[in-house]
Amino acid sequence: MADMAGVLTMLVAQKATVAVAESLTGGLIGAAITSVSGSSKAFRGGVISYATDLKHELLGVPEDLLAREGAVHPGVAAAMATGVARVCGATYGVAVTGVAGPEPQDGKPVGLVYVAVSGPGGQIRSRELRLGGSRERIRVETVDEAVDLLSGVLKANIGEHSG
């Protein structure tokens, strides 16, 4: 299980904030963050852009990218992360897009998920996941992976800004 309290501690220590853009998780990442006491010190909010058109309309994902690649693509996750940070006025944006199942989507297999974190200075870190199991398991593992990726980015940024 991801260390949400540790992530929030790092955000507060950096005087940073985070926002989330969720597709297949439908709000689970935001719920995980806000389940921790004191999360309001670092959590700005989020956008659940389940429908593909909302990824463009609310988060600024390029229409041509969505038309060419579909919603499940690393570039879409990166644009969602950048877009949600901008829309919510957050230091970091976390985004997830993928196929939870039970059926493939746009030719992409069940369990294919992209996670992205945007940070200061336009940095983007992303991760491709190939998850198995039930729809619910894929969604829960996606939350853990998103929090883990954010944690890694925060730890790297602490290293860059210390000393």
C-alpha cells in the first residue's frame, strides 16, 4: 500500500501542492489523499475526466493526440497531469488513464494503464503499467502506482533542493 501520509509530509515540507486528473480510477486517488488528516495543507483538488472529450475540454489534452492515439496513451497521461496542475493551481499534477476492463478499449488491452506526474519547471515522469486481475484490482493498483510515482518525484526534488 502506498504511503499517502509520507507523500503529504513531503509536499508540506516542500511547501508544494498536488492536484489529480483521474480517468479509470474515478476519484479513488483524490479519496486516498483526502483520507489522511491534514491533507488540506497540500491537496488542491482534481478532475475526473472519464469521458475522452473532457480530457481535452477540461485539461487541455490536444484533440489531435486523442484522435490519433485514443485516451490510453503516455502523451495523454502527461498532458492530463500538466493540465490538472494548471487548472487547479498546483505544484504537481498526477494523472492516470487506462483500461480497467472488463473489455478492451480503443484496441488497448485490459490492464494497460499510464500514470504521469508533472512538476515544477515542466518536468514529467511517467510509468506504463500492465496490470492483471479484476477491474477493482486494476483500479486499486493504479492508485498505489500513482502515489508511488509521486513519492519518487518528491524524493528526487528534495534531493535537488537540499544541501
